[in-house]
Amino acid sequence: MSDLDNEDTPEREPLRFSYDRSAVSPEMAEVMDNIKKLAETMLYHWKKFPIKLPQSVTGTKNRMSSAATGDDGQEKVVIDFRNLIIGPTFDELEQVSKNPAGKLKQLNEKQLNSIWNNGEFEVDSINFPGQTHRWRLTQFLQKGSNRAHNTLLNDCALALRILIITAKNRFCSHFFSLSESLKSCGLGLWKILDIIIGMPSTSPGDLQSKIQGEHMRYLVAELIVKSIFRKNFYKFCTFVLNKCRLPKSEIYKMQDVRPPPIPYIYQTPTGTDIDLRLLNKDLINNCLPILSNILEKEARGWFIPFRQKLVRDLKGESLSKEELLKKVNEDVMKEYLRRVFSAIIHNVELENLQPGIGQLLVNQAKSVLAMQKATMNIQQKLQKHKAELQSYLKKRYPVKSRIGAWENKQLSAFEHEFLEQNLWSAHEEAISLCEEEDLHQSIYFLKRDLNFIKEREPVLLKELSKVKIPNKVFTFSTRIWFPSNWVVSRVYEEETEVIPTVLAAKGQTAPAPSLSKQNKASYFVEKYLNQKTTSRYPCWRWWNYLYRTWSWMWNAMFVFGVVIPWCSPLSLRALFYLDPFVPDLKISQEDGVLYPDESSRTHTLLSRLRALWSNVFSARNKFEEAPDTGFLGKSCTRHFNRLWNYVLKGALGSVLLLSVFPILCVTISGISIAAAITTPVWIPLVTLGAHLIAFVIYDFDCPDDNNNKVGILFEALVWRLLIQGCMQPLAAILVGCIGCPLAALGVSIFGAVRRSMRGLWDTFMFYAVIRPRGRVPMSDGFVARRVAGPGLASNYFLQIHPEQTLAAVEARMELDELEVFRVNTVKLIEQPVQEYKSFISSCFKPFSAGLISEGVFMRLKEETAEYDTHLTQKVNDKAKVLRISLHPEVQGKIKLPERDLKIIILQTAKMLEKFYPDHVIKPSGVKEEDFWEDKLLEYKDWRGLASRLLSEIFSPSFLVPLEETDNHFHLQVNHLNLKKYVAMLNSAEFHDDLDLVTEIHTPQGDVQTRAPHLDAAYFNPDQKIMATSRFFTPRGRKFPWKPVNDEVYFDKLEIPLPIPHPAFIAVSIYNRENDQEPIDFSNVYCQQLIRAAKELPYVDIQDMEEVDLESNTPDNGIEPVTVISHLAEQERSFSDDFAAVSPSSPIRQTVYFEHRINVFVDDVDDSENEGRIVYKEQEADNSCVLNMTPEDETR
């Protein structure tokens, strides 16, 4: 490779291929010759590939050369970029500690006063004017009066905490207190009663799903159907009603039911249109791709110049960095939303998809953003007031504020008070924001939601909490003895019916299974009678005992009195019957008849003897029929075979069967019958023992899975009553009344004594040791240690010279050019390999052939890898010379004064404008417009590129100028060849551009604005942005003795609001208007139709509707009735808009009636799993009662 640098341009050489013609046929050889000729014409490799790096603009060669020779024969010094910027040396302790005479300095009066007050002193720096070295003395020598006083306050806070927190908690708290002992006594007595009789264990069920279901129904309780949509509305509801009346067998036959289209536009009682088209899944799915394209398109092209304009405009308003960042981001987001909303409204694709859908999407996004903003404002308000409260507490209570538990208690009380005062503030603010945007539909639903939270939800919570649902249901199964009493069920097309039990005649066998599976019924047999008890009522353990005793007794009598003595292999039937018997029956899936189960066939004594001797004779015949090919021959082995079969197997087996089997049958059957007869005596004892084991060891009947189940008797007597009920109150009273006051007194005395002793000790050491003998130390030691000063503190900056900055910029420019050169050269080096792969793929891919890394191709890859290695080595050597070795901590502290920073930015911009187009942009093959777009800069914004480059070389804070008040140190220049950059700065004229640089770039140093973005989910009403967490599952706590701090949630406002699907709304309105014949929501087919309606594509039924001005014409079929729900009626006064009704509105012609609603909880059966709210009216109209489950209402 040493001769590669002799030439400047690469030299190609065609590839040569060879193969053995004798190994292939002549026809194949002719084809291969043509391919070989074509390949040698098209394919090549680099015979020579000299690598010549771009000409250096900095004059550097490589890492091995430290100097170069100029044209005049003199040595030219080359810049060592690794040592271009060297951090300062902070080791000046020897200089600051000695006086001109070379002796250590004595402490002056100022330093002595500082030691007396704080236990530390400062010494001025010599090399870094304005900086000081701070030394802190060991506490053994001097602590300082201020620090000692702070320690005294901490001791007082500890003593006060023992009195007002620890002592108080021993009387009333959730852990180790008198109140907790009372609770434990009550719980222990409750557990004792629960063990003895079984106390009720119930729960109100899933409150969250019930409240959510009522919430969704309440939001749309007022809506009515527009007159132009009533025909389709009744068509859909009548279709659902008719299908719900069909028998289940007919329903099963219906496949892929397509219900009629439903109206998506409704009205409020005031005539406001409610457009719910976005709830159509097909329509919103078609809109989302278009919205994504708009969101992505509108985020490009304008962001950078708009941001820079904002920074320039806000520069003179004296805003802090945080305020400036917040203001810029808000204005950028506003502009982005304005562009996005305008594009959506005027988008032709959306308008063609559905007229007016663009405005509907915009309104949906605006409402979601308004609700989000309202919620965030409340949270920010809370955090602001909490910070103010913390500052007030520290100022007003200097000792108490040091007690963390006391401060947390005050903050917690404030949070709950703030929550009570601002519970509905998010709704009210969201309504105000929506009113500013004229979002009438969102305003309506927000007011309904607010009214539900204010008035309806507390009542529902109170009433639903009264619902009693048992925590556990116990099932006891009793065997049905006689097969004729077994329950046979027939399942056909999802319909189950009980059929008569039919036993097969004696000797009749089950029919063979048929191959046809269409319309085939299934049969099931139930051999047990199930009885249930629950934990809802008192004495449920005794009920469990009685039912368990009854069930176990009958099952034991069946097993010991029937199964073992009459049906088992050792039963009396097995002893006396001549033939095997089949005791069990199984059901046939062909006709539902019970046939004998052959798998339960049981042998008798005689059948076993017959089987034994049959096996003996079979073995003998098999032996005699086998050919004589053995080792000894049949004449010899025949005697052994006879002995084994006739004597050992036959005779001895028969003797064992006849002697042992009858004894076993009689003994086991007799014992079993005796056990069956005495079951009323011993089964209750066994059941009682099982219950005692449950109390002592493991409670298998425990109704609550969250409670302890191991040793509940020990828990109740020892832990709850003895330890927590008796010992805990005594210990808590002793600790609270005696221990805590004594401990507080001890801590107070200790703190006072410690402060007094510390004062005496500090005074003695100060006047006896420090004042007469104290000196400025030269190094850290046991007595004094340097804690701050140049080199130790992190809040300092390093000031470099402008010429150093330009040298670093020029090195970075050359590195960028070098990277572009490397990428282009690698592509050129690998070009023969890529063309080789392309040639093989084009020629042989149709024949499913591919490349193998052998022969010519392997040599080509090795040669390419060798060129790549040589290129990488040369580029890396050059890059190491150009890189500046800066530690990350030093890199972030480098800055320049304001004027030098302006000049550097302008000079860097000129250098980049001269260098980048021909050396970086054009060789990279990227369009100049794309280059600036990728950099997030305006076209040809060289000053912006200069700022970006400087922030990458040093840090983003480099663009913030160094202030006079900043703690900084100067870095010296140790290079002689920076005169080039000094002359460059001196010859440039920047007076006209300095102010412009200040306006554009200086304020952007730490202002890192984010690019605008909006999720497409904001336009989808089915996509939850912020779900409610008002009802949550409690979790275990790591430290149970600490107080429970409830989190404060402002999530009463669910974003977006849970609006039900229009299919539910349509059925709800129909039930409201037709209370005599409503549609049952719990009907399986009704739920199926509603699910199908959700999947239907959107159909604009307004175009299909033929509007008839006469509402009672025969064409309409059903006379439209305008009825206002009693739920809506009582809320009519909520909205001020209800007072204004146009004369032409049909609402004005409707007769309103005042309804009284009584909310009560219906009795719940044992089989019910949840409560149900029923609205009882004084009149017959109760059609608004909707028995919808939360699962049915999910969209």
C-alpha cells in the first residue's frame, strides 16, 4: 500500500473470470462464455486507489508532525489543537498564605469575626481577582455562634415534635395509639362473633362503573331527535324492538345483521344542534390519516423564523429565562394551532369526505385543549399557593417549620381545603374558555357534566353505598342417587332446555356418533343438586355448617352405602354376580338417552376366574403354536411352561381369588354399610372438626380475600384483643403521658446544655488558641479544610481569547469537510462491490441464484476492505490532530464578553459562508435548501449556523455573554501562531452589525424552544386524554407508622367527556317516549345490534329523508311526539339559555309537567352482583330508566 499515494486519481481494471469448460456441456459453456464476456466488460476493481485528504485550512499535517517547513526554508509552527485551550491552575495556596517575609500570615480582625460567627474565614485570591478561598475549622476547635444557634433550634424542634406530634399520635392516630386500640378491640370482638356465628360481609360493588354508567346517561338525558330524522330514528328503534322479540332460535340463525342507519345529530331542549358524527368509528378513521398529514405539514417551514422573531420582540421586556421560554412556547403553539385549524377547515379532502366535518374536528380539538388548559391552570394555582404557604410557615414558625410531619400536615390540610374550594373550578374555567371560542356543543355537555358532579353524583354515591352485595357465595353439591332423577339439559342454537330423563332399556347400546355436525343439539347431565348460601346475612357460618353437614352426609351415605358395597370392584355384586356389570351411565349426544358406560365395567369373582383360566389356555396355545427354535427345545421347556401357567398362574391365582377376594368383599362392604348407617353420627363431628381447623389453621370460608386467613382465632384473641386491645392502650398512655414529655424535657435540657457548653468551649478556644495563634493555612489539615474557592466552586466561568475561538471554529470546519470526504470516498471505494451485486442480482435473480463469498467476489471484498481501512486510518489520524481536548466540565464553562461574542459570531459567519458551500454542502450532494431545513435554520442564515456551530464546539451557554458580575477566570494563550486569527479580527469591520447580532443571537443562548406538535387523538372523542381516578384501589404501604397523605386529584373533569354512542342515545330516547313498550338494553340481541350500529359506515340520512311538513300524515307511520325527559325537566333551570325559546320552536308548544323523582335502592337478591338505581315517578312515565351496564356504553 505504500505506493498508493503516488497517483492522484483512482485507476480501474476489469475483473477477470475463469472456469473449467470440461466440467460443463458445450451448450452451457457457450452461455457461460457470453456471461463471462459481459461481466468482464461491466465489472471492475480499483487497480490503484490513492487517498489524498483535502487540503488543510489550518496548516495541520497529521499527529506525527509537529512542525512544517515554509517556502522560505524556515520552520513554520503548526497549531497543537489538543492544547489550544488549557484550564487554569488554581494552586495558589502557598502564595496567599505567606507574607512578603515568607512566613504564614496571621488572621486579621475580619477573619477572626467570621470564625466567631460561622467557624470559617476567607482569604482573597491573588491570581483570580475578586475570588476568595474559604476555610472551615473543625468543630472541635470552633463551630461558630450562628451554626451553634441553628443546632439549638433543631434541638428545640425535635423536643417540640415529640410533644405535638409523637405524644399526640399516641392518643389519636392510625398506628400505636389509644384510638387504634379501641378500633382493634371492636375488630377483635367482630372477628370473635364472625368465628362463632359469621358476621355479614358485603360490599356495594363496583361503584366506579356504576357512577360512570349513570354519568354517561345523564349527559344525554335531555337530547331529543330532530323532526327531519324521526323517520330513520323510529325505523332503527322499531327494527331493534322487533329483533328483540324474536326467539333465541331465530336470533341464532341471523348472521351479519345490518341495522338501519341511525341519526347522529340531535337537539337540546333549546334547539341547539348536537352533532355527534365524530363518534362514528368509520368516519373518524377516515379523517385521522388526513389530519396526520395536515399536522405534519403545518409544523414545517415557519417555526424557526417565527421563533427568532418572537425572541427579538420579547428581548426588551426584561423577562427571565423561564418566563421567556414559556412565552415563546405559548406563542409558537398558538400560531401552530391557528395554522392547523385553518388548514383543516379549508381542506378539500375532509369536505368531500363529509360536509362540515372540518369545523367539527376543530371544535373537538379546541374543547379538549380548553379542558386541558383549565385543569393545568388549577394544578399550577395549587403549586403556587403551596410554595407561598411553605415560605409563610418558615417565616412565621421558625421552629415548627423544621418539623417535617407538622409541615406536611399543614400542607395536606391546605390541599384538601383548596380542593373543596376549587372542586368545580376546572369545569367553570373550561366553560369560560369554550364560551370565548363559541363552542356551544362543548358548553352544553360541560354544564351537564358540572351539574351531575354537583347534584347527582353525591346522591348516587350515598344511595349506591347502601347496596349490599355479598362478598362470597358458597356452593354445596349433593349427589342425586337415582339416575332417573338426574337432570338432562338440551342445548340447541344457544337455547337451553330441560328434557325428561330417559334410561336405556336393558341390553340396549348407545348409537354410533353421526358424522353430520350441522344443527346438532348437545346434551348435558347434572348428577348433583347445588345449594347456595352467601355472606350477606348474620349466622352464615352456621348455615354453612348445616348445609355442609347435610351435603357431606348424603354424599357419604351414597359413597359408603351405594358405591362401595354395590358398585365397586370389591362390592357384594362383584362377589355374587356371575357376569361383569356396568354400574354407571353416560349420556348419548345423539338422542340424550342415558346408556351404560362401558368404561365403568366391573368384573365379578366368577368373571375374574374365567378371565384367569382363559389367559392360561391362551398362553398354552400360543406356546404350542410357536415354532421350536429355542435354545433348549420345546421338549424341555414345555414342562416349565405348564408349571408356570397351570400351577403358578392358574391354580395359585384361583386359590388366592377364592380365599382372599370374598373376605375383602365382605369386610369392606360391611364396614362401608356400617359407616353409611352411622353417617348422621360422625359426619356432624367431621364437619365441626373442619370448621375448627378453619378457625385455628386456615379459614377456607373467609369471604374477603384481602383479610387474613391463617390462624384467625389467634389473630382475634391474641393479636387484636390481648396485644392491640389491652397492651397497646397501656403502652400508648405510658409513652404519650410519661415517655414523650420526659424525652422532650431531656432533649430540651440536652440542647440547652450543649449550646451553653459549646459557647463556653468556643469562647475559650477562640481567645486561648485561635486569636493568638491562628494563621492562614497552606494546605488542608485536621484543624482547617478549604471548602470553597478557585478550583473548588462550580459557579465560575473561563474566559478565552477570540483568536482561540476562531482557531477552534476553523478546526471544526475542517473536521466537517473531512467527514464529507470520508463518506464520499467510502461510497467510491465500495462502488465495484455494489455494481457486482447489482449485476448478479439482475442476471440470476430470476433463477433464484445469488452471490457466494468465494473466488473473485471474495478477493474484491478483501481489496475493498483494505482500501476502507487505509482511508479510516488516514482520516482518524487527521481528526485526532484537529480535535480539541476539552473536559465536559471545562467545555461548559467557557464564555466570552458581549463584544467579543458579537465579533466572533460575525467572523465565524463570514468564514462559514466562504468555506461551507464548496467544501461541505456541494460535496455532500444535499440540496442547499434541504441542508438549511435539516439545521432548522432559515435559508443562508450563516449567523444562525455560526451560533449553532459555536454551541456544538463549546456548549449552548457559550452564546450567553459573560457578565461583569460573573465569577470568571482568564485563560492565557501559549501559542505563537495565532497571529493569523488576530490579524483576521483586526482587519474586519463589524460596527454596523453588532447590534443586529445582539438582537438575534444573544438572547437565544439558553432558550431551547420545542417544535410545535399536536396529537391526532385530540380530534377523536373516543380517545381518552385524561381519565378520571377518583375511585382507586388502595395499595399496601411500606412504612405503616407514617401518616397517610391523600393525593389531591383535580380529575373530576374527564377529557374528553364520556359521550355515549348515538345508538344508545336513540334507544334511550325511544324508551323515554314509549315507556309502555321499551327496548330492553339487557337483551343479548339488542346489545348485538348496538355493537353492529357502531361499526356501520356513516350514512348522511338527511339526504335520504323526505321531509313532510304535516307530522300526522300516513306517510310518517308514527306520529312524532315531543317529550321532555323528567331527568331533563328538573335540570331545565340550570342553563340560562333555557329561558330563551324561539316562538317557532316545537319546545314552546310542548306541555311541561313537574315531576318528582324519588331515588331508592331496590332489594338485591342473592344472585345479584351489583346495585341498580331506579327512578320512581308519581306518574306512569318512567321510561328513562335505562338498565345499561358500563360495558355496553363504552364506545
